[in-house]
Amino acid sequence: MPAALSPDALDWGIAAIFAIVYLGMFLGGLPKLKLDRTGIALLGAIAMIGSGALDPAAAVQAIDLPTMLLLFSFMVVSAQMRLGGFYSAVTRGIAAWPLSPPQLLGALIFVAAALSAVFSNDVVCLAMTPIVARICLARGLPPLPFLVGLACAANLGSAATLIGNPQNMLIGAVKRLDFAAYSAAALPPVALSLLLLWGFLAWRLPSAPAVPPAPSVAAEEAPAFDRWQSAKGLLIATALLIVFLFTSFPREVAALIAAGLLLLSRRFHSSQVLGFVDWELLVLFAGLFVVNHAFETTGLAAAAFQWLAEQGLALHEPASLGLATILLSNLVSNVPAVMLLLPAIGSVKAAHLLALFSTFAGNLLLVGSIANLIVADLAKKDGIEIGWLEHARIGVPITVGSAALVWLWLA
């Protein structure tokens, strides 16, 4: 700690850095500066070290290594599946089935949710969106229910496991949650929420009889399907799930071994695979770990949680936790929101609720999750506009309904 700064002055300096970082999380940047959330988090961590709030060794220790390793490893696994053309092949296969519009919607929702429970929901949306958009255009179907439904299903499905999305990996690693116990608690509200999503969207679609297979939609830029590489990725992902469900072997170590095995390839150069790793997300995590840890050392976070409890917003109560999580997740994004709320979470049940609420919150607004933005951006390339209002008409009722299901089931 620099001698020129008193403890009180340093604490308020830390609080100021923390406030600026989370203002940037809310705004998505800082005025007059070309910074995104990752850049802001990184500069915030640098400021904490430079001000003497943390020395470099303490900053490194503040980064939760199991979370980082798990996140990196599953980015590699998901990259393998994408390079093998698996996601695109599955979507094309569904398009070839003679399904009515409601049946097609149900199949896409189920597949997107199932894939997102194991692989990254963002990558699933990235691979499936162009094909789904062109299926709708080819068949003359309204694209909004299918595309917004795809994004919502990917978000909902990713909540089913502790590896479905970054915030669940974080909660599972920090709170040392049991993988099987979490999935057993999460699967019923996730399944009911997916059924709610399908029912809410299907009534808008024409109840047409079975239609012939859709025209080929091979125009999208996607890797050709590689049966062997896809099978290799599926085999390793299945082995990981077995390890997670039935053994106490450290999840991050098992995932790291799996990533190493996938990098041993005669088909894909390691630079190809690592090119699909979201390094910016890893830097965002590292920066926020440092910023939040420094803020916790001031005692101001604990005082804020105590004040909220005195005002009737005790975060150990499901309704209060759900409300706080959904609001924060849509203000600063779900990963920063989870990092803020984790210190106030004590019980396993509260950790389960935080994982579900923070993931379901991504469906509320268009900016609530990266998956939503990916779908909107890719759909625009095919002339399909998904704006705030179009998304909110589906996302708001689905978020309210799914949050209610979580509360009724777990609370």
C-alpha cells in the first residue's frame, strides 16, 4: 500500500475504480473512449494493482483458476464440434424432416437446448442461426418465432448443467457444487420453461400439414461435416459428462485433459482450434476477479448486502435473489452480476437459484445475452430485423414465466 494513502482514502479509491468498472459494464463502454467491457475490466484490474490495492501476487491469487481452466477447456471442445460441422449438419438434418411448422419449431428448440447444455450456447446460435433463417425464408414461415425461439432455447438449455454457460461454470467452480445434484434440480424447471417457450410461440404459427423437405441451405459459410472429427468431439464430451456425473475427479482437470486430447489432431491445426477460443471473455473474467476481490477487501460489499437485508431485500430469500439477479444481469450482463452476488450466496440451494435466474435473465432483453445478439446480427444478413421490441414481445413473458417456474420448483 502506498504510504501517501491512508486506509480510508485507499478504500474509497478502490470503491471509485469499482464503480467506474461497473458503470462501464452497464454502458458497454466508457464515453469518449474506445473500450468494450473486456477493456474496462482489464484496465480496472490494472488500476487496482497500480493503486496499491492489491500487489501482483494477490491479484493473481484473486483469479479463480478452476473457473478459467474449465471455461478455456470447453471453448476448445466446442471449437472441435464447430470445425467438424456438427452443429450445421444437425440443423440441416432437422430441416429435411417432413414436419409441420409447430413440429419444426419444437425440434429446433429441443436440439438447441440440448446442445447448449453441453456446449457453448453462443456457438450453437452462431452455427444454427443462418440455417434456421434460410429454412424460414425457403418455406415462407415467419422467421421471428423461430429465431428468437432459437436464442431463448439456447439460453434456457444452457442452464441445465454447470458447463452450459460461463456464469454456471463460475458458480459451480467457486461454490464447489455437485454436478449431478445441480442438474437434477435444474432439469425440471428448464424442461418446463422450454415447453412454455414452445407453447407461447407455436400458437402463432400456421397449423399446416407436414411439408416436404426444405430446399438445400448450404449457402451459409460453415465447415463441411466431418463424421470422424464430430464423433471424436462427441466421444470426449460424453466421457467428460460421465466423469462429472459419477466421479469426484476435479472437473477443471478432466476438462483440461480433454482439451489437450482434442488439440492432438492430424486434421485441425492447433491455431485453428485456438482461434475459436474467446480470449476476450477469459480476460473479462480475470479482470473482474481482480476488481471484485479488491472491492471485497474494503468491507463495503458486505455492508451493502447488510443494508439491503435491512431494507427487506435479503438475498438468501428466493424472491429477492431472483429479482436482484434478473435486474443486475440486464444492467451489467450476467457474468458481472454473478460475480457481484456470489459473496452474498451461502447455501447450495441459493447457488442453484443464482445459476438458473442469471441464465434465464438473458432472455428478458435483446442485450441480455450474447446469444441474442448473435442471432440478431446473423439474421440481419438475411434481411430479417430483430429489434428490441420484437425480442421483448417474446423474451419478457418467457423470462417472467420461467423465473416463476424456478421459484415454484426450487423455492
